[in-house]
Amino acid sequence: MDTPALNVEEGRSLPKWIRIVAVVGLLYLFLVGVKSLESGIKAFGADASERLFSNISNPVAGLFAGVLATVLVQSSSVTTSTIVGLVGGGVLPLSSAVPMIMGANIGTTVTNTLVSVGHIRQGQEFKRAFAGATVHDFFNLLTVAIALPLELATGFLSKSAAALTEVFRGQDALSGAAPSSSPIKEAVGYPVDVIKDALEGAGMGTGVEGTLLLVVGIGLIFVALAMITRNMKMVMAGRIEQSLNTMLDKGAGIGAMVLGMAITVAVQSSSITTSILIPMVGAGILTLKNAFPVTLGANVGTTITALLASVAAESPEGLTIALVHTLFNLFGILVFYPLPAMRNIPIRLAVGLAELAQKNKGWVLGYVVGLFVVLPLATIAVLR
């Protein structure tokens, strides 16, 4: 196990401009992966697609499907990018995808919650760290509790996102007119077309072709995002902690929120941003009150991945669901941050749970396994 560490040290010696060029290339592969996923779904035909997603038509089941999928791949970016590809391919209805996007927001919080468990033997340090992690959980859970019923009743998120899509993609974006071509779409579609032609030339059936395109698409999305995160983390090495400490001297608030968003956009991972906060909160360097806005900013910053994925989506609905992701997180901030009384709700819930977890460590296992595994599985099984 010594070799990987050695490789990391060697990797650190690479010039930053090489890493930035590599990130540009990886972004291209990421978009190719989204396009391949979309093409793979289409290859199965409408009937197969309808059967495939018939089990998650219930919005609550869709919510927990998003939670579980994100927990399994340990990346909300992979989940949301996949959802964008499915919606953009016309397979997954927008109404079904909205709860899944919300679920992905909940599922991504498991990473920093697990990071806090590393402090479990440190008493007060664990209490602070666990509260610092679960305040993210409670914020997302409370936002879903308000936003999902409102969305089901009024469609306020999807309608707002559709209106923005019409502005961004032109008046014909949602009218059914053929989307205009662009150099980016042509460049992204070219390797996928080459793969499709090769599979058809080899006499592959639509089932095999669709499966292979799906595997290639998901594989490219997963690998590209992982490598983008790794390279950007190397580029930003040391700067994240410095930025957070600098912000401490100026207090929290909107500035900390913008910082959390900027760091997350840079490293392409909200988990990295929030996981860095946990040891700082646990050590008492950063208060829970000051860490909270950084977490909220990270929530918004992580939506850039779905927006990037929508570039490769053929249908404008791909952009619409990506915008739903952004609007959902902005909605949560508007509800819970401006007023101190509302802002303190997720903080108090996190502190209360941390106190219980400090007294009885069984709460930690019950909370993590119950919320992120048992509850999603049980809900999907019952409501399918």
C-alpha cells in the first residue's frame, strides 16, 4: 500500500498548468459520458425505458432512490449527472426526476457524517464534529420537507426552471422544435457516434448496444469526475484551509457562503469542502454557526456539475432538471438563512443529535444506517 502514496507525491510535482489542461480534457470526457448514457437509454426503446422506471414513479420512492444511489456511489455529482442524462434522453419524466435530485442532496451528506465518526473517541471534539456534519443533513432534510410538498402541489421549482431554460436556450427550447446544433454538442457527440457505428457494424443487437453505451457512459462520468476532483484538489492544495481561516477573521455570513460555493466549484466536490470543515469544527477552530454558511455555499456550488452535464443533453429538459437542482438549493438558503430563528433550527437539531450521540454511540450507527440505508430501501420496497 506504499506505492499509491508514492504516486500521489509524484503527482504533486506536476506543474499546475498541466493539471488544468488535464481537467479540461476530463470535462470533455465527462460530457461524452453523459451523451453515451443518453444514447444507451434510447437504444433500449421507449417500452423498455418505461418498464425500467415504472418502479420509481412515486415521488417519495424517487426521493429515496436519489438518496440511495448517491450513498452507493458516494457522489451526488454522479447521481445528478446521470439523472440529467436520463431526462435529457426523454426517458425519465421531469416530474419523477425532481424528487430524485432532492434525494441526491440528502445522500451526499453521508460522506462528511462518516468523517465526523473518526472523532468518536474524543468526547467533546466528537460532539462538535458530529454536529458540524449533521447540520448539513438537517438543512437538506428540512428543505426537502418544505420544497417537495410545494413542488408536488404547485410545480414551483420545475416551472421556474422551465422558464429559465426557455430564456437560456431560446423561445423554441420547450416547444418541441429541433434543438440547434453547436460545436460543443457536435464534438461531444462524435465519439459516441463512432462507438454506435462500430457496434452496429459488428452486428450487435439493440440490447447489447444499449448496455455497452450505458456502461461506457456511467464509467466515463464516474472516472472523469473522480480525476477532476483529484487534480483540482492538488491545484488547490493548502489554499482551501487558508481561505477558510482568512474568512474566520472576517466573520461568517454571505462571504463564507460564497467561499464555500467557490471552493466546491473549483474542486468539483461538495464532500471535499464539507469534510474539510469537520476537523476544524471538531477542534474548535471553527464554530458551528460560522461553518453553516460555508456548507450552504457548498450545496449551491455542487450544482455546477449537473449544469455542465446538461450541455451534452439533447433535450432542453436536461437543462431544466439541472436548474431545478440549483433552484432547490437557493430556495433552502432563502428559507433558512436570512432569519436567525429559522437559521438556528438545523443548528439546534444537529447539536441535539450530537449530544445524544456523545452519550450513547448507538445513536451514530442507528442514525447513519437508518437514514441512509434502511429507510431508503424500505420506502422503495413499499412504494414501488
